[in-house]
Amino acid sequence: MLFASAFPLMMAALALLGVKDLQEANALENLLATVVSTIALVVLAFGGFVRWPQALVALVGTFAGLFGRPAFP
């Protein structure tokens, strides 16, 4: 998820750029958030910033906690 404070700022910027339709602004915001997150992923993954063995352990632990927990009503 992109940092939470970026979403209201993007909506405000789109409004200042003249986007009047709220659904169109939300779709553009989602597109921009996807592009920014993808660029960050590529830079971090291929830039040598990720310690892959530790990341894989964290991934396994995340899925174990997600699927191994009891369901809460």
C-alpha cells in the first residue's frame, strides 16, 4: 500500500487539474498509485536493497499467520 497521506494529496491534485468526476479521479488515483508502487518494487527488488533469504522467511511467516490462525467471527 502506498503511504496513506498520498491519497488525499493525489485527489486534491487531480481536482486542481480539473478532474470533476469523483469516479474518474478515483480511477486515476488508483492508476497512479499502481504505477508508483510498481516503480518502487522494481527499484527495490533489482537494486540490491532486498535481502532475499530474510524476505522469504518473512513471506512464509506471513502466510503461516494468515492461513494458520483461527477464524474470528
